[in-house]
Amino acid sequence: GAGVSQSPSNKVTEKGKDVELRCDPISGHTALYWYRQSLGQGLEFLIYFQGNSAPDKSGLPSDRFSAERTGGSVSTLTIQRTQQEDSAVYLCASSLGGQTNYGYTFGSGTRLTVV
Amino acid sequence: QKEVEQNSGPLSVPEGAIASLNCTYSDRGSQSFFWYRQYSGKSPELIMFIYSNGDKEDGRFTAQLNKASQYVSLLIRDSQPSDSATYLCAVNPGAGSYQLTFGKGTKLSVIP
């Protein structure tokens, strides 16, 4: 597509429920990133996918978080047993290739609220 | 711990003035530097990137890099109210690295 597409744009969930967030990167972009932005905080790296290589999961905050990328395109970030501290905007980004010489293009984000 | 530091602001400038946004980084080996603009409730948008020491100009925006001082700045000339946003500095720590480290951003307010 023309840009990075994320869905849903907003999600309100009850504490303890599981949620899935979806990202569709720019067509042809092999690298995909998930970041989290909490109120008043900077962008926090979560996970990185590049082609068919094993993902870099080093930023995932706990084992309740997981992500997959099917067919080298669409990615799903899953949060199990959500907690209130998971409330944040989850941003997906993609880039052409694995080197960020030209920066990322971000999607519009999913605002997650855990009540 | 690789860090990117920015003054959180708010930085207020009158319309038509030059806005100067500053960023320092801790990793001396950092290779490339980015400025993103983020309007309230929106996602970050890349506006400038710079790799080499010196100035890089694009329209009303000038990015300045001083690797010896580990300092990067963004100048916005003839500031407009539409420039009011949070500006995020991001650093690529090295060749072949894919992860950007972001500062927390500086909030700019351009007063009409």
C-alpha cells in the first residue's frame, strides 16, 4: 500500500484480556519494526523483523508480548493478559532493507487503553 | 546504555522567528541522525536526516551535525504556527544497525 497501515486505530480492553494489533507495511519494505510510545515517554523499541531472518525480540517487555510476521508482509503484535501499564500507542514502522540509513516510515498507530 | 537527550520544552517562539532544537547523544560511533515531527495525536513523520558534519538545508529546515561534540540540531526558519509540534531526535548507532534510538522530544509552540 501507499503507507504503513495499522488496525485498529483505537482499542479499549479489560485488564486480563488478550489483544492483537495488526500492521501492514509499505509494499516492498522488507524491514518492519514495532515501537511503543507511552504518555510523556520516548519511543520504546519492541521488536524488529527483516525478511526471513529471525526477529530481534530484545525490546519486548515481558513474555506476555509476542509478534509474528507472515509471508514477509503483515505483522501481528499480541499482548496476552493485558495490564494497565500496557496502555500506550503502539507504532509500527517499515523501511526498505534492514539498514536505517533513510529512517523509518511510521503507521498511524494503535492507541491501546487497558481498563 | 545508548542515550539521546533533548530538552522537553515547551519552546515558544513568535511567528517568523528561528526555532532552534537541540539534541545530544551518548554513542560516539553513531552514524546517522534523524529529525521527526509529531503532531499531537499523530505518528512521527520524518523531516530531515543527516550523516556528515556540517549543515544540511531543506527548505525552511536546516539540520546541523557536530560529531566531535555529539550534538545535532534542527533550525526552523520563518517559523509558522503549523510548525507547532513535538520534534523527536533519533540516532542510528552504527553501520549496519537497524534500530533507531529516540529522544523524548521537544515540544515547539509557534505563537502567532
